[in-house]
Amino acid sequence: MKRKIRSQSELGRIKRHYRIRKRMSGTKEVPRLIVHRSHNNIYAQFVDDMANHTILSLSTNDQVFKKEFGAKGGNVDAAKKAGAYIAKEAVKKGIQKIIFDRGGYLYHGRIKALADAAREAGLKF
């Protein structure tokens, strides 16, 4: 994977993500919920790794999200709203159980808020 690494912490996160990814894989019935965060936004998507297909995705930068919630994407409140919203959309598509991929990030702050909101909205992981 060739891409510009901006800092040592980003390189460490990518290494952690590869280590985590070796052991988990999503299917159509139990997709993988991938979370990525930047300074200003948070991104989440459900992936079927067997078919290499994205089932559902959401970003706090999307017009639909901004229109409905009107929140900035770089805080815990927006992560909670994003987690609840994507979980409701997943339940509509018949997804009940998922595998949570934190993307190499520590499980706290925005990542934890998104996961907890998704659990409260009906997803099991």
C-alpha cells in the first residue's frame, strides 16, 4: 500500500489496523463495520469482505447527515448521531449482527461513542 505517511502515530495506527484485520472478516450476513476518523469528520461503512462489496456507508460530511442533524463531524456528539443513524439504516436492510473494526484507533472518545450508539440502536457485536 503506497501512500504518504504523515506522522509516526499514523504509521502505528496503520500497523495496528493490519494486525487487527488479519483476524476478522465480514460476510453478507455478518458484515464488518469499519470506522475511520479524521480531525473534522468520522466515516463508517459496512463491508462484505467475501464479495469485496460495501453494503452501506455514512460520513458526517455527507449532505444527508448534515441536513438531518446539522452537526459538525469532529466531536463525540456527531459520532453518537452517526452511530445511531447508520445502525437504523442497517436494521432496515436486515443487518442485526456485525463485526466492529475500530481501524487501529483506541476504543475511546468518538470511536466508543459511535459503537455505543450503534449498540443502543439495535446492532449486536
